[in-house]
Amino acid sequence: MSQPIIEINNISKKYRIAHQQEKYVTLRDILTNVIRKPFRFIRSKVSKNVAKEDFWALKDISFTVDKGEAMGIIGPNGAGKTTLLKILSRITPPTAGKIKLRGRTASLLEVGTGFHPELTGRENIFLNGAILGMSKTEIKKKFDEIVSFSGIKKFLDTPVKRYSSGMFVRLAFSVAAHLEPEILLIDEVLAVGDAEFQKKCLGKMDDITKKSGRTILFVSHNMAAVQNLCNRCIFLDQGRIKMIGETRKVIEKYLSTSSVGASKRILKDYKQDNSRIKILSIELKNGIQNKFCVSWAQPIEMIIEIEVKERVKQVSFAVGVSTIENVPVFTVHHNDHGERLWNLDKGRYRIRVSIDNLLRAGLYNITLGAHSLTRKNILCYLPKVAQLEVSDITINGKKYLYQNPGLINIRATWALI
């Protein structure tokens, strides 16, 4: 039996946090005290007590990854995901534990890591390739593929300090993916790129694992991307492994135990460009255990709170549902069956919507929108405002044991005639 390409045994990482409370002191105060009372100033600095606290970013982390496997790492902010990848990249040493990496490793942890800002994109390809342990001959062999994939040929001889963050990511990912490391460590940096490039990167990573037999550790808050790419997943929380196993089950565990599982989403931080209608919140009224989760047998009952900033006429509201792989399942408009369109004056409104639930057990994205038939324009469009879980547990605790293949559970009437 072959050995795992990554072997982590009881890894822990401790940091010392200093707590110190000082009053606000101006530069003039400091200079005056140094000149008037130099010895007292020095003595005060030497004798000052600073409280320190041990913080364990990671505690007793153990797992293995086989060659050719794509492993996802998910969890809330501050869970220790980036710290783990930095240890595997040898950027920071662990406080305790052992790591065995049986292959050449490349990492993509931060935008522009390993790039020199004064060098051009062309020069940085060779520099970054050398850092990853590639020979000049190997880099030249892959050079045209790297440039083509990155899509920055026009700016290849421009210093990278003039690149946008998206261009940084394009070039950095292209170098790391094409120079054939056995192990590729990727943090959330792909979130910087545009949607088209993210899709391109996910396709490339899929090829890396399935066709080239290389190994990927992928940290992301994008559950759809993790679900698409990874067979197994780790749920980290407060520096410890909460669950490790099949990706779908781990994601469900994460969503059910974290704040993203709450039954109401406040959308104040959600970017909304249109000034006429703003969606303030979405709430699942019949969620199981106050989560954004319903049983397969329950209708989906939601309250959508909106703010109209100026009068709008003949408005149609819509709710869309898609899988976390972004496959559309259905979209419903409030006027689908001839209901009248709404004319709304300035103010706040609450919209109740009840949708017959034919969804199979699983995770789904909710998208909200509204458009005006008078002006024939979109008033608001908010993709993926919430993630809905459909459970195979009914209200009375019984489990639905079998589901037909497909996206939905169609109800039919049968009879012998």
C-alpha cells in the first residue's frame, strides 16, 4: 500500500498575544519627557508590565492526504485554515507535531507572494518558477502555456507593481499550476479573480488531480467550489478539527453549526448598486431548529424585507433556486399565474412567499431579484444571498429513506385501471 503524500501528526501552533493599555501620548510629550527626565523615562519603559496570553491557532491537528486527492479545508474566519497552509508551506514552523510531505510543494497563499514588484511579468515567471524549484529549461517549456492561461500577454513586459490584484492572481495561479508541483496549496486568493477566471482555475485544478495525479489542499469560503473540486473535506473551528470526511456531509455539518445556518440573513453588507429598491433581509419562517433548513416535505416559507427609495411601478419580484454547483433548479415570479404587478411608494415592505418544496435533500443557493415591466429594467439582483439546506428528516423525526435520482422529487398520482 502506497504512503500518503501528506501526513500531519498532532500539529499545534501557539502565538503569544500581548495586552497593554496605555493612554494617548503625543510625540511632543515623549520628546519633553526624554529631555527633562531621561532616566525616569527609561526606567518607566523597562519596568512596564505587559500581560501576555497564549493563543493556540492550531491544536492537535492530524490527517493524511493521498496522492492525486483534492482535499478541501473550510471553517469560519480565525479557524486556523491559513495558519495550517503556512506551516505546510514552511513559512512558519509548528510549535509541536510532525509533518511529512512526499513531493515538491507549491503554494498560493496571498496575492503576489513570491513576486518582485519591480520585475516584469515575464521576469517574475522565471523568478517564481525558480522559487518553486523548477529549472530554466522546465520554465521555458511551459512558458507559452502559462502566458496563455493567465490572459495577460499584453502586459507581460510591464512591472507587476502596476498589476491589479486580479492580474496578480491570474499570473501567480498560472505559474503554480503549470510548473507541475506534486502538491499545490491554495488559499482563498481565487476569490480575487473574476467569475470566468475562477471557473477556469477550478477546471484546471480538476485536471491537475484527475489527469495529472497531483494533490491539492484547497481553502475556500466558496462552498460550491469546494463541493465541485474536493472529494474529502476538513471542517476547522477554533484551531481544531470538528469533522473530516465526505465533502457534502462536512459542508452540511459546517452550515448547520455556524452562523451561516441562522434562519435570517441581514443583507446590509451586501453590495447593491441600484438606488430604487434595496433588499434588507431574507428570513426562513419555518426553518428546522431556527436554521436556514427545511424538511424535504415542508414548503419553503420566507419573509423578504425591502426598502423602496423612490416610487416604482409594475414591479415583479423573483426567487431563484440553484444547486451549490450553480445548476439552476427553478425560478418563480410573484406574477407567474396572472397576479397583478405591484406599484410601490417610498417606504419599507415585507413580502411573504411560500414555495412548494419538491427539492431533494441537499444544499441550494437562493437568489433574489426584481424588475420593472414599465421601464423594462432590473431593479435589483442579489445572487446567492442565502444557502438553503433541505433535510431528509421530517418534522416528526422520521427519515426519508430513499430518493429518486434527479434534482427534484416529483409527486405523481398512480392507479390501476
